[in-house]
Amino acid sequence: MEFNKKLQELRRQKGLTQEELAESLYVSRTAISKWESGRGYPNIDSLKSISKFYNVTIDELLSGDEVLSIAEDDSKQKEMYFRSILFGLCDLCVIILFFIPLFGQKTDGIIRSVSLFSLEGTASYLKILYYILTCVTAGYGVITLAFQNCQKVFWLKSKNMISLILNIASVLLFIISSQPYVASFLFIFLILKVSMLIKRQ
């Protein structure tokens, strides 16, 4: 018997509705409906909860291939979650440019290291661009961390790409405007992000 049929049968034996089962397993009714209709499988944690709730083994619920497939999907989900957290933290960390002295400022023929807040003698348009790009990147980091559980297709497909574009734009801006320390600092984040995406392939 297939997993979805087994799940339906076990629920009926206990005389439960999908809503009641969902409450017992701390999942949504939509998730129960999805599993029982064969449109998906629970993750490993939910599978353990189902097994414990019905007092059956996981082997009784699923075939070996199904267990392997669920384990692989679960591993991919955790990897995506970790990567998303890392991207968000990298983007959020850009805010420290306002406080740490990475910007070169020429004063009386001497180049001093200053923070973005203390930067003077730079063209106004450049300083505005620095502020905008730094604030937008840090803000996007906050959004990425806040929407970890968002499952919208557009968000899942584009969140990492937007982060990369902001990072590349920042590196290019600081290279062009002769701020090598800031550019190097942001380039490290870019390398970290790209390596995470390559590892995924």
C-alpha cells in the first residue's frame, strides 16, 4: 500500500479528521491533505511524529526508496535554509561600513582610514551612492533573514540573485571610486556567496 493510502487508513482507524490530525502533529491541515492525496511527503521530523503518534515504525509507513527520497529532500531544504541565512548575514554585515575605518580619506596630503560616517572630502554624489547602496544591502539582509519561511516561487528563485547583484554593484562602485579596502572587504562576502552556490551544483 502506498504511503498516502496508509496515512488515510491510519487516520480513519483513529476516527480523526484531517484538522484533528494536523493539530496533533502541529502541522497545517493543508500539509495533511497534501500527504494523503499523494502530492508530497512529510519531512523527516514530521515523519517521526507520525510514526510516534500511530505507534508504527517508519519502515511500515514507507518503502526504502521513499525514505531515501525524503532524506535527500530534507537535506536539500536544510542546505537552502543555511545558505539563505548566510546570504542574509553577509548583506546585513555591510552596515558595519558606517562604523569601521575602511575608507581612505586624504587630509593634508596624508591618507587616513575613516568610517563611512566620518568620510569627508568625497564628492557628494559618491557619498550619497555609498549611503544608498550600503543601506539597501543591509536592509535586504534584514528582509532575507525575516522571510526565511516564505515559499513564494518568485522569492525562492530570486532572493540569492538579488543579493549577488547588490554585492557585485557595491564591489564595482568602491573599486571605481578608489576605495580598495572597502572593495576587498565586500569581495570576501561575494566569494563566500559564490562558493555556496557552486557547492550546491
